[in-house]
Amino acid sequence: MKKFQQQDVHIVAENLAFDGFFKLKTLTLKHALFAGGQSSEIEREVCIRGDAVGILLYDPVLQQFALVEQLRIGVLGREQSPWLLELVAGMLDKENEDPVDVARRETLEEAGLTVQAIKPVMQYFCSPGGSTEYFSLFCGKVDLQDIKSAVFGVADENEDIRLHILAVDDVISRLNAGQLNNSMTIIALQWFQLNKPMLDDAWLNT
């Protein structure tokens, strides 16, 4: 059975429809069909987003997480609050930028914390049906001793981010109750539940 590749898609026409904080392209394309032959021409829109990182900040000594809360406009119009509790996250702004470096930088900017050790979790496409964004997810060891809730963010980027220090059991209870409903946070916490013994074994002895 043939596995299709990039060359099995033919771009007939491509147009930059919008160029703002994000870019929007309109594509006319044809692609190979599983039954053989080519599809007819299809028109699609795709949001051009840069790659991004997220990092779950964990203190294995205190058994606490550092999560952040900020406004997310994609939630406007829903019944729930558009201020979401989530991981520290950010975009790769420079060409060939290392996602690990971005995770460390964003942790300092959004939470005022220094990452002491870092563990890759996974990489994934966030919403490949309409967005190019590719996400690198990490778990980072931090020291939360004497750290309190505070507000962080880069003023020039209009960031207004509140830091929360929460017990691991509290966060997992919120996850199980459906109170945390953004993908990067769910993925990271489910990974954490599977890998907590490994993390504690490694990080409590360093």
C-alpha cells in the first residue's frame, strides 16, 4: 500500500489573503486519491502560524505545578470564561531557533522562573485541518519554594499573565473534572500522569 508524500499534492494556485498577526493563505490544489487518480481542484484556507512551544513547570520536591492564566480570544462567545489556566507557552520568533531555548525564555518572561532541567514530551500539529502550527511540548523542573501568585508578561507584546502555584493533586482533579480544556495542557498533564515516577526518580536525586 503506497504511503502518500508531499509530492502527491499539486498546488495549482496560492494567494496571501490576509497578512496580520497571523497570515491566511488561500490554496487551490489537487491531490492523489486512495482509489487511484487525482482529485478535482479543491479550494482551502490555511492559517499560517509559526511553530510554538509549551512547558509544564513542575517542582518535584513540593509536588506543585506553576501554571499561567491569560485571555484567549478563541474562547470569546462561549459560556465559559475566556481566561484560561494553561502552560507557559510562546512562539519561535527567529529562524532556526531551538524550541528548548524558547521554552526557557518564555518561562522567565511569563512566570519569572528559571528552568533547572527539561524533558521533551512530544511534538504535534495543533489543528492540521486549517493551521500550520507545530508544537513542541516540554516538562521543566523548577523551584517553587516561596513563589507566590504574581503578574508577568512582556508589556510591548500586551501580555497580561497571572502565575498560579497549584498542588499536583489539585491540578489533576481539575483535569479529570474537565475544567482544563486546552489541548497543550491536557496532553502535558496526561503525559505527566504516565511519567511522574520517572520524573521524580530523576529530578529528586539531582
